[in-house]
Amino acid sequence: QVELVESGGGLVQAGASLTLSCTASPLTGRAYNMAWFRQAPGSAREFVACWRWRSQYTTYAGFAQGRFIVSRDIGKDTFDIQMNNLKPEDTAVYYCAKGREFGEECTNPQAFPSWGQGTEVTVPS
């Protein structure tokens, strides 16, 4: 059973940066998409970014493009997201997710069977 553990959340002021980390245990190999989603209070879970195992290319949601950067270390099986110029609307619980082996879907949360417990990010207005 794969366990995903996120860390790095907290309270930051608007305009600041924050890096969230996700570690998978046990080591899970290479042929999986990895993604970050987020869920604000009272809202549905929302796609943030996805690293594709086949191309090693990252897809970002529109709000994340240009502000957020993901990095994937296959050897350590970690998946981080650096979030810059944070805004109050980025306030949410952020979740790391691991896709199915050889899966291609990247933005639908139903395509990800493994999830971390979430880490909370708060950006006061």
C-alpha cells in the first residue's frame, strides 16, 4: 500500500512563496502520473498541476501557470510544488496524488487512487 505524505503547509502573507513536499513510501517506480490538487472550504477538489510519467512534462491549471513550479525526484520518489506570489484565493488544503500504473489521465481526481492526508495553506486577505 502506497502512502503519500505531504508537508510544508502553513500561514503566509500574500505575495510570499511556499514549497509543499510529497513523499511516497514505499518507493513506487516510474510509470505513474503525480499530481497536486487543492480544496478550499465549501468547494470541490480542484486540479493544480500534474507531472506526466511518459513525457516527464508538467501540466498546470491556468491559475498555477507562471506562479507554481513542480519538481519530481524519481530516485527519492518525491514530488514538490513551489508556489510563488501566493494570493488569498490560494487558501486551501493541498493534496498530493498518485495515478494508476501506466495511466494517462492527469486532471481528473478520479484517475488518482492514492492520496495524501493534505496540508493546509492559508493566505490571509
